[in-house]
Amino acid sequence: MDVPSLEGAKAAATLRNHSFRRLWIAQFSTVTVIYSLSLSGAALVEERTRSSMQIGLVILSAVLPAFLGSLISGAVVDRFGRKRVLLASHMARAVVSLAFWAGTLLLSPSLAMVTVYLANVAMALFTQFATPAELAMLPDLVGSPHLVSANALFQMSMLAAEGLGIIVLSPVLIKVFGPPSVGLVGAILCLLGVTLVSTLPQDRLPASQASSGKSIWRELAADFQTGWQVISRDRLLRLVAIQATLAAAVLLVLLSLLPGLLSRHLGLSIADAPILILPGGLGFVLGSIAISRWGNRMGRPGTIAAGLVGLGVSIGLLSLASSQPGRLWLILPVILGMGVMLALVIISARVILQEHPPAEVRGRVIAAQLAMANAVAVLPILLGGSLADQVGILPVMVLLGLLAIGAGLLGLRQAHR
């Protein structure tokens, strides 16, 4: 059996796994809620301020609580159980969605806006507990041979959920029933996630996680340090964590620049954002398929490094094409390529972070990398938006491209060694 057909069989087997399907659908439904509730604020800020700095601050309202949550989420996941934490996270997000519905429907306009921002913060916080729980559960549910296909399917469903929330669900609900209805439907979808996760096999806590008589906070602090220690002492994990963090930071800065790129350089409205988002999502799907079939030929570290180089080149080409009016036909293929390169980086890094560390510290290692990504992203978003307001969006994009290329070349050198 050749490689493509073998990997296709693995993907089909993964989809036949009942436990994986339940986790997969639960993730899809809850991610749809997150993007339905949170991303509309960026368009409003751009329309009123036309400031990339302000857009960056909107994104930071989610990044900062996400960083704080990720500091302890891995320890909580490994100590209290992945299934238990995931159930609590889905339930908490259902409550937040109901609060969004009630607050925007019943409160005064000023308090309703406060409710919207608080819901954004809470969603980001609780997601930091759900994500490492889901990723840490995957190897136990599907096994190592199917881990690449499971991660690819997970990432593709996340992109589909983002598109459903931004392009379909939220606009339709707002137009037909008004903005509060997004929260009510979101609560229903989160409760669907609770129902599905409740049917998953119960995970067992390692014996080392039994109570030692210390206070729970001291135990969590020790657990938190363990995740960082595992990464710092392992050369491969250290390299992959840095590469994944850099890719996440570059992507967040690009997202903060997207509204300004649309309105100031491409002559499009914020409502036209799907024109640029959809090719990127399609590219990610193609990249996921490619890495599922041929990802082992370069080795995962080499694939990550090559993806970073390709991402940097794509960003540079996007900046060049955006400087030419009426060249949308050039921009769309470039964004497609960016999606492919992001898939090479993100999925390969995620598989390494799941496979390489010991199972009993898997959640802490994943959460430590997420914390690193959230912490590192804060300064680039602030500086990127401010610098874009001063020197322009396109020069900042060129700098991002050069940064990704440099990191990729260093990674290729390390992979060669």
C-alpha cells in the first residue's frame, strides 16, 4: 500500500473511532460559539477608529486572560483529569453565553457593552483549560499511529467552526433575531459539547498526582514548574515550543492588521473579510492533507522549519501584492499558500508536543507552550499595531515575513544537525 492510501486509511479509521468523533463534534460546536461571540468587536472598532492599535487592544482583551489561564491550566488538567476539566470548561462557556444573551438583551447600552467585553475575556480564559484537555486526550483516544490524522481533522474542524461562526451563524442570527440571540444559541451548542464529552471514557490520574498533604495551590505551582522544566531540558521540545510560539505570534499580528489591510489598501469593507479568510482556510486544509500523507519524509522538525520559511515568503509576497491596486487575483493564491505553510508548522508542532513528553505531564507541556505563545504575543500585537499606525501596514508585514524566514532557516540548520 502506498503512502497516500495508507494515510487515507488512517484518517478513515480515526473518523470511525466513536470517542474521537464525540470529542471532535464537541470541539467544533464550542469553537463556533467562541468566534460567533468575540470577533465581531474587531470590525466595530475598525469602523469607528480606523486604528490598528485599537484592533490590537481588542485582541489583547482575549490574549491577556488566555495567558493567565494557561499558567495553571496544564497543572489543573493533569491533576484533576482531562475529561473532568473539559466538562467544566464547556459548562462554564455555556454560562458565559447565557450571560451574553441576558446582558445584551436586558441591560442598558453601556452595561451591554461591558457584558460583551467580559464575555470575550471569560471565553478566552475558559478556552485555555479546554484546549490542553482536548489535546492531551487525543493520544489516549486514537493512539500514536492515528495522531497526525486526528490533529489534522481537529485543526480543519476548528477552521470550519471559525468560518461557520463568523460568516454564517453570527450574521444570520443578528439579522433575523438580533445580537442577543447569538448568546442563546451559543449556550445550546456548549451544552451539546457537555453532553458529548460526558460519554467519553474516564481518564485515570497517575499515582504521582495523588494528594501529598500540601495545599492545592502549592501543588499546582509545583505542577506548573514541571511543564516548563520538561520543555527546558529537552532540546527537541524546546525548539518546537519556540517555533510554534513564533508562528502563533506572527499569525496574531497579521490578524490585528487584517481590518486595516482590507479598508486602507485593498479598498474593501470589513464585511469582505471572508474573501481573504476562506483561501487561508482552504490552504490549511490542503496543508493538513499534505502533512498527513507526506509529513514524515522531511521529519517533523524539518517540516516545521520549511513551513516557517514558506510562511515568511508568503507574507512578503502578500505585502508586495497588496501595494498594487486591483491585484486581488494575485493576493488570493498567496493567502492560500500561507494557509498551507501554517498547517505544516502548527500540526507538526502539535504532534511532537503530544508524542514526545511522558503521558503524565502531557497536559502541562501543552499548556506551557500555550502560555509561552500568549505571553510572547502581547508585545508584538501592541508594537505591531502601533508601528503600523506610524510607518504603515505593509512595512510591518515585511518585517514579520523576514522574522519567520530567519526562524525557519535556523530551524532547518538545527534539523540538519
